[in-house]
Amino acid sequence: MDQFTLNLLVVGATFALYIGIAIWARAGSTAEFYAAGRGVNPIVNGMATGADWMSAASFISMAGIIAFGGYDTSAYLMGWTGGYVLLAMLLAPYLRKFGKFTVPEFIGDRFYSQTARTVAVICLIVASVTYVIGQMTGVGVAFSRFLEVDNATGLYIGAAIVFAYAVLGGMKGITYTQVAQYVVLIIAYTIPAIFISLQLTGNPLPPLGLFSDAKATGEPILTTLNGLMNDLGFGSYTDQKDTTLNMFLFTVSLMIGTAGLPHVIVRFFTVPTVKDARSSAGWALVFIALLYLTAPAVAAMARMNLINTVYPEGTQAAPLAYEARPDWVKNWEKTGLLTFEDKNGDGLIQYVADANANEFTVNRDIITLANPEIANLPGWVIALVAAGGLAAALSTAAGLLMAISSAVSHDLIKSQINPNISEKGELLSARIAMAVAIAVATYLGLNPPGFAAQTVALAFGLAAASIFPALMMGIFSKRINNKGAVAGMLAGLVVTIVYIFLHKGWFFIADTASFSDSDPLLFSIKSTSFGAIGALVNFVVAYVVSGATEDTPEEIQELVESIRIPRGAGAAVDH
């Protein structure tokens, strides 16, 4: 059986499974559409949260960005995992105890203001749409290679699949679909990693293989990789090149952005009790760790295999002739995500750090997906990785779209525009909002502002600057009033968006048109790291404005107290 047919069968089978689950678990009420009826088992919810969390950025792009960035990009691992611990300990149990459907609903009630709720909706939509662009980018990358279509067609196919099961099933359907997607993606990620670790080191456990000796050299894998990269002018893989300030702010931005992401927070609204929310957070950490402990090994080994493809006799020998390039290079050339330009006319593939001399350009998002082909693994493994990459992207895209549609239908239409809308009408408006969000995300995914992981990092920065501070102050501070919360969210969001746009050269200003992440506007702070500064602005503005205006009403202070104190923590709180 040829590879294309195998890919089609495996990917098609997983898609049929997802749609079948959505039909079986179709939401029949707003409670099921928004929060799966609050009856999800903690272990099941932990697995669904793992799938929701491990997006295209984690599965497809993270290993690629670490493979090319080395030590500096380890901040992605630290920020994303550390942020989940913050979410599990500081936010999830308290928000579940509050007992609402959405994050903006909590902010609106806690800060006794429809304006605060509306601002929270705006912040949620801005962050979630930016995040979902990264997922659609990943979908396009996966489809373009494994179904042998162009990137745009891949995006359209992925959007249609998400539409079929997310719009139909709501949170109930998405939850059980994400369980299936987690199983697919974790198997797809670990099996190739085990094979490659065995090939290169003889150790079947990738996290241990990363610190084992390479069979070819007898030296540790990282030492061998450092030597290869230094020979080609890329610099040591394990050396820090970025500034400590930027790395620190980037890690903080990812951590608090993670804790402020509505599509992950809302998962904890689906379990019966606060105790179950804590339990499902623990299970989610276990499921997430399986991939995150493997990713650094996948990254290092993929970069080594990539270099060895171009320099099969070693970096001191002549590089590979273009005509002799392996099949995996030919396959990925068709997608346009891997290119060769013979600048010196010698017919050899020059792969070096010097941009003027380099002839081999590899999109970072293809590394994980191309890994099995680079390592000459069996065709069924290649097909499995295709299914896994799509599962990761689609699971998170569905969660994000769920958060967007809930905010529009429940927090805008039901709460403010048409309070008398029927449950059937609200359910219809939620599905329409999700369909529109899918269309917008697909359009923006055709021209993303960076690699999948970079685009997602921008979304985390926006969530860090706007939503996370409001949630933290809403739970742990009685002093913050409605005016302070609104001013803080707006200040954090606006200052972060302006910095990102200036930094990316998206404003038509001559002085900033040439800026990139290597040319920070403020000290050494890149656009992906500015969320931490935006969060600080949010906190400061909220406290200053609250201090200059009236005190929080007594009933709201009692509400905050009731959320924080674990009286009856084992029982669900119904509102």
C-alpha cells in the first residue's frame, strides 16, 4: 500500500471517530453545550484537558522551534508547564466553586459590571482568535504534506472537520472527542520518538536517550549535536544566546498566559465538584508530562538527523548533491515548506548559518511531522504522526472556538443584547458564533504572523496581560472594584497589542517597518515576551484606579470571601 493511501486511511479513520463521538454526545441543552452538563469524570476531564492543552504548538511546532533555537527556546517548556501548575493551584478550583459557565461571566459578576464582562469578552476573543490561528497553521502544514494538497486546501479541510464536530457537539461532544484525540496524539508522538532514540542511542526512553551516548560517535547526544552545529556556524545548541531578561519575561509571560487561557479554564467547569476540579488538574499534569518530557529529545534528535541528511559523511566532508536528496526532502518540497536554492551553482546542498550562503531552508513547523520520514521509519508510523498532528491541532482549535462562541452567545447575546432569548435560541446563537469564528480563524490562518508556536506565544502574551490579572485580583483581592478591573484589563491589553504591532512592523511607520524580534523596541524585550509587562501594567492600573475610587460593595467582598474559603469544597455550587 502506498504512503498516500495509508495516510488517507489512518487520518480518515480518526476523523470518522471524532465525528461519530460528536453525534453520540450531541449537546441538547445550553448546560451541555457550555459545560458538558457538569458531569465529566475527573480522569476523563484530565485527559480531555491534556488534549485541549497540547495544541499544534506543542505537537507540531514546539520540537521544531527548540530544534532550531536550542537552549533559549527551552522557555517554551518551562513557561507552558509552569503555567499549568499556576492554573491548577490558583485559579481552577476557585472558579469551579463560583459555578458559572464562562470566564467573562465570573469577571462580570465579581466586578459587578456588565462593562467588565464586555471587556473580558473582548480580551478573550482577541487572545483566543490569535491562538486559534496557530492551530489552523498547524492543520495546514499537516494536511499539505500527508494528503498532498496545498496549504490553503489543508486549512479548508481542517476547518470543515472542526465545524462538523464542534458546532454539533458543543462542550459535551468536544470533551469526549478530545479524549480520543489525546490517545491518538500521545501514541503518535511517543512511538516515533522511541524508534529514533533506539536508532541513535540504543535507549528506548527518549528523555533518557537525550543524555545517552550517540552510537555514531560514542559521545553524548548533546555534545555530538553541539559539534555539528558549531562546524556549520550555528553556534552551540546548549548555549544561551538570548538575554536573561528576555528569557525571564518570556517564561513569565507564557506561565501567566497559560493560567489565563479561557479555553483551558472552562474545562474545570465541566466536573461535578470542586474536589473533582483539583483531581482532574492533577491527572491533566500526568497526561501532559508524557509529551513534554519527550519533546526535548525529539527536538535534539531531529536536528541531528537533519544535519546528517545533508552531511552524511560528516560536516567536514562535502554536502549531499541535490540530485541525490532523499525521498523525504522531495516529499516536503512539494508543500513549499522546504526549499533548495543553488546559489553557487555547484549542485550541492549548502546548509550553513550564513544566510547569504545557505541554500537549504526548512520551515520549523515540519520537524515533528517529518521526523519519521527522516529516520526511515515504517509507513504506518508516518501515517500515525499525521493523525496525531491533526488531532493536536483540532482538539485545541475546538476548545478555543468553544470559548469564543460561549462568550458571544452567553456573555453578550444572553446577558446584554437579548436577556429574554430562549434556550433554543441561545444554543443556535452559540453554534452560529462558532461557525463565524471558524471562518475568521481559517482566513487568518492563511497568513499567520509566525510559526505556529510563535503565533501561540503572542496569544499567551495577550491572555497574560488582560485576563490573568483580572482573575487573580478577582479571587484574592477584595479591594479591586469594577472601575479598577476595567481600566486594568484595557490598559494591559492595549499596551501589549501596541507593542506587538510596533515590534512586528504592522503599523505603517517608517521607523518600525524593519523591526523584527531581533530588534527589540524596549531593552531586549521581544513581542512574545511583552505579556509579562502588560500584566504588570494591568495590576498597577487596577490598584491605582481602585484606590482612587469607591470601595468594593460589602456583598462583593463577602462573595470573594466565600470563593476563597473552602467551606463545602466537596460539593458543587449551583447558581
